[in-house]
Amino acid sequence: MPSKNKIMALIVQKYGGTSVGTTERIGNIADRIVATKKLGDDVVVVVSAMSGETNRLIALAKEISRQSSPREMDVLLSTGEQVTIALLAMALNARDCPAISYTGSQVHILTDSAHSKARIKEIDGSRIHRDLSLGRVVVVAGFQGMDDNGNITTLGRGGSDTSAVALAAALKANECQIYTDVDGVYTTDPRVEPRARRLERITFEEMLEMASLGSKVLQIRAVEFAGKYNVPLRVLSSFTEGKGTLITYEEDGVEAARISGIAFNRDEAKLTVLGVPDHPGAAYQILGPIGEANIEVDMIIQNVGRDGTTDFTFTVHRNDVEQAVRVLNGVASELGAREVNSDDSIVKLSLVGVGMRSHAGIAGSMFKILADEGINIKMISTSEIKISVVVDEKYLELGVRALHDGFELEKTA
Ligand code: ADP
Ligand code: ASP
Ligand code: MG
């Protein structure tokens, strides 16, 4: 075997929709990849569909039928990424940088059969390693895979992040770089709070919480995967130079900031069953059928019973509201509950930080900041490293900015 003098790194780079939104941008990315390659590193690139393309395809399907088969939806949606891999490989080849594009199935990204939210089970990196050893840049379609029966699957919205991390883990890459339209992970979405500050680092645990609570800068599963397989993960800008944000394990000895960030989620709706007879098993009788209908429940509260009845409130994804109300109407009449209400003009605001473990009183400060702005809290839930509240959606910007200001997140900890 020929020996190599230079220790080469293997880098997986992922470029999101905005970053490949036009052919000009694809050209710019090709220039960046050529520059990385010239440093002597091996590069595997994962790309999303051009921005807006996945939504356009979903809209086309809706014009055909209100409810299309999940299998055919995945055949349709996976085409977005197939366009960008080919265009990027062409752009690289045009720059005398040998490149080859592959769909998910061509590099054996094996998933389960849960169309539109498939999980990656296995990746065979041999074909990619062979191309790399021939000096090629390998361009892989994000967001897609193949199940055991050869059906095309997709990984859920934002799933190209997960493709990149899974490939990085399978190929034992030195780093997985997620290039997007912001230059890192911020204390909150910079589009809502322009004073948000870029974080140099954030722990996997906090990033997972931020992603789960609505920060769509990284797909939840990508963070889970990176944490589990110890993939060094960095979020960077496709448009500017910089170090971005490193997602990392918690470091001992460094006092963690009380709050790392504020996440928000506009996708939830609140459902209330009023006048539920207050007896053992009522919660189960309400949530059992919701679970059976495959509807995920997030926050739950039950009021203190009065006059032998209680009110039961919980949140679900907005897409599931109609179905949940149908289920609840059936349950309410069986239970003898008075009424079912739904409210989809709500938003969930959350504070996240591993430092909360060792700092008391954060919830109180949070509630005071919101009260001072006249923002009414409809629901509360807490865990070791987060506090979430549900408020009226008209208070989203005000709430995020007031909390950002109140906890002085614009300042370095
Ligand atoms: P891509 O198409 O590259 O995958 P996304 O739109 O999925 O990009 O993710 C980037 C967006 O995430 C940013 O434009 C920003 O508005 C949003 N975002 C939400 N929360 C944060 C946060 N805490 N830090 C940075 N960006 C955030
Ligand atoms: N194109 C897919 C989406 O829009 C996957 C991705 O961009 O990560 O959700
Ligand atoms: Mg994304």
C-alpha cells in the first residue's frame, strides 16, 4: 500500500436549502469545496433541495389529492435533493474538481419503512470510501434513504442535517459541518431578536433541548445522532467566514451560563376538555384514545377539581388538532364531560440552560419578566434544564425579546 505523508482529515459538509437556492449559490459553494479540497482534506458533501422546493412539491401533491400515499410522497419529495446533487457535482467538475453524486439508496442509506419520518438504520460507506480514494468529492442527497424493500424513504423536514451526521458517523469523519444561512447557533433565532448573540459552543444536551423546543437550526435527530456517536458537529455560514458554533460535551470545571438560549415553537395547539368528572382513570380515558390515534402530546395540565369536576388541558401539533378534536368529542360524551375547546393561536417559549441545575429562582424571574410585559401565561412545564410557558401567539416577539433582555443574553456569560 502506498503510504501517505500527510494525515488527511475527512470532512462531511452539509449545505441547506438557502445555500443551494440558485445556480449562482451552488457555484459559490463549489468554490468553497474546491478550497477545502486543496487543503488536502477528503470531502463528502450532503445537500438539501433548493430553498422552497420541498414545499413546492408538497403543494403539487395537494393539487392532485388531499391525502396521497406516503410512499409516493417520498418518491416525489426525494426529487428535490436529486436535482441539487447533480448540479453541485457538475459545478465541481466544471472547476476541474472530480466529483460524483449519489442518491441515498445508491450509497445504501438504509432506513426503516416509516415514510416521511424514517430513521436511518445503517449506511454502507464502502462506495464512498472508494471514490474518496480516487480523489473525488462525493456529493450525497440529504433527507432520503431506502428501506429493506428498496422503497425510497425521507427523514422528516430538515432531515438533511441527520443525513450529514449519520454519514459522518458511518465514515468516521473528523468533523461534520452544517453550513446554513446564519453563522452559528444563537442565543435565540436572530430573525426574532436581532440582538441575539452567537454561541462559541453549546452542549449536545442543550442543543437537543433547543431543537426539541422549536429551534429549527438543526434537526432534533441530527443532534441525537451526533451526541450518541460522538460526531464533532459545527454550525457555520455558507456566506461568510467564521468559526461558527461547536456542539460539544459539557466541560467540567467551567461554570455553565444559567441560560444558554430561548427557543420557541409556533407549531402547537392547545386542547381543553372542560367539566371532566373527577375520578381515577379520567386522564387515561382522555389521553389513551389520543395516543391510539398516533397523536403526540406535549404539555399537560389538570386543574384542581371543584364540584366533582376538573378541566384537562394539553398541547399537540397544529396539524393534529382537527383529528384530536374529533377523538375528544367522542371521549367527552362517553366521560360525561361538558365541552371540548381548541386554541391554535398559542406559542411555546422556553428557556434552556444546563446552568439551571445549579441556579435556583430562574422560573420566578421568567414569570416576572413576562408579567411586567402584561403577558399572561396559559401553561407551564419544567425539567432540569428548561422552563417552558405557553402564551398567546401575539406575544411571541415581545416575550422572546423581553426574556433575552431580562436575562442579559446579549452579554457573554
Ligand atoms: P437550512 O435550510 O440551511 O437547513 P434552516 O432554515 O433549517 O436552514 O435553519 C436555519 C435557520 O434557523 C436560521 O435562518 C434561523 O432563522 C433559524 N433559527 C432558529 N433558532 C435559531 C438559533 N437559536 N440560532 C440560529 N438560527 C436559528
Ligand atoms: N429538503 C428537506 C426539507 O425542506 C430536507 C432539508 O432541507 O433538510 O425539509
Ligand atoms: Mg434545516
